Amino acid sequence: MLTPSTTPHPPDLSPRQVHISVRELTMAYDDFMVQKDMDFDVLRGEIFIIMGASGCGKSTLLRHLIGLKPPVTGEVFFDGQNLWKLPPKERQSMLLKMGILYQSGALWSSMTLAENIALPLTAHTPLSAKEIADLVSLKLALVGLSGFESFYPAEISGGMQKRAALARALALDPEILLFDEPSAGLDPISARRLDRLIVHLSESLGITAVIVTHDLASLLDIGTNSVFLDTETKTIIAKGPPDMLLRTSTHPTVKEFLTRGQSKRTATSAREASR
Ligand SMILES: Nc1ncnc2c1ncn2[C@@H]1O[C@H](COP(=O)(O)OP(=O)(O)O)[C@@H](O)[C@H]1O
Ligand SMILES: [Mg+2]
């Protein structure tokens, strides 16, 4: 007969390490509260999606993760270290482990791709010009832009600009890459190519990716986990792999977002067809 075990569970020999933890985070601009009571973990190597309607606070959450905005209350941990309780110098070196890709890409238009990518290396490493040039070429190769060193951003396509910005975000070998709407303004083919690149970086380099995106095809395809920020209740109303949420969430707001209203339209056309 089976009896309840009183011995503790054996340790999991291959636990996936928690990389980022957010605990009871409340975010606000002065008196305007954006989101409250946010709790979630991002595991190492995950492709973690932040979803929600426009204005719900996704970019604001990224600002808290990259040390640009301190929490009103709550904590942000990286590898168990409390970001906002660290002395400024240690916080700075922790933040250097993150690469950020902003919505606009934000390459310097008056600089070549090589000069753009060299910037963080010149600022934060003691490497020689030759070593930096070699690293720049390596990073460009990583994003499929070998040979484009001397091009200016205006001379390449939008998709290539995004990948060049990604090469710059990779310059200092980050452990975490954060993206704010990476496929905004890209055609579907360039957007899918960027997706594959993110998956490749996550699998080959073990990088943890945190992505704010509206792009359904993308988040359902590459997201391994997610949170959904709700504008109404001002907190997280769903967590889990996006494809699982699509299949199982019964929350109308989440369903509406993940089907882009298609479930509603299908219901309407079914009603119309039955008339
Ligand atoms: N610098 C700011 N000062 C005051 N309010 C802001 C600021 N930035 C964003 N907000 C407000 O905070 C809310 C969340 O903004 P944001 O994080 O940019 O949303 P999302 O990225 O989800 O579209 C919005 O209502 C926005 O108007
Ligand atoms: Mg935003």
C-alpha cells in the first residue's frame, strides 16, 4: 500500500536556474499607478514574452528591468541579487550583462555599422582597436551581416538595421537581451528572420531573452513563457507559455488578445451563416 512519504523529495538534478525575479513590483509615474503586485520569474535561456494592450506598462516594466526606473515598491532580482539594493557600482556592472534593443533600433546614422558596434566596446573594455575590429566582425557575422562593416544604417534595409542593432546589443556578451517591439515596422519575412535569430542566440549562447511584442505569429512561435499585463485591473492576469494560454485561457481579455478578436469574429460569422 502507498503511504504518504515523510522524506523530502530528492533534489532535482537539472533545475533550470531562475535568472530574473520580479517580486510584488508596483510601477508608477508620480501619482499615476501603471501596474501593481507583479510577480514572476524568468528562467535562464527562456524566451520570455511581455504582452498586453498598448499603454498597459510593458515598456515601463522593461525600464525597471534595465535599471532606468526604480520600483515604487517591490524588488527586481538578477541571479538572486537585488538590483536596487546593490551599491551603484555593482548595479552598473550587473546592468552591463544586459543588451537592449529599442523599438527604433537607434543606431547612430552618422556612423558605420562597425563604428556603432564598437561604441560599447570602446566605452567598457580595455581592448585594442584591432581586437575591437575583430569582435565587431564576429558580432556582425552572428546576425548574418558579414561584410557590412563600412555601411551606414541608411544604406541597409529596416530588417538589417534591426539585426545591426542586435549585433551592438551583443557587443559585451550579454547574458540577457531585452527587446521592445522588435518586429515593429518590419515586413513579415524580416520579422520571422529576426525571430529565428533570437531563437538561435538563445539556443547557441544560452542567452535569456525578454521580449515586449504584439506580434502574434512571433510570440506564439518563439515564446517559451509569458506574462500578460492588464490595463483594467492594473496587474498580471495570465502567466505561462503563450501557446498554452491560447489553448487554455478563459479570460476574455487574454483570449481576445491572443486571437486578435478572431474568436469573436468566428462566432459572429457563424451566427450570420446560420441566419
Ligand atoms: N515618462 C512618463 N511619464 C508619465 N507617464 C508615462 C511615462 N511613460 C509612460 N507613461 C504612461 O504609463 C503608461 C504605460 O506606458 P508604457 O509602459 O509606455 O506602455 P506600453 O509600453 O505597454 O504601451 C501609459 O499610460 C503611459 O501614458
Ligand atoms: Mg511600449
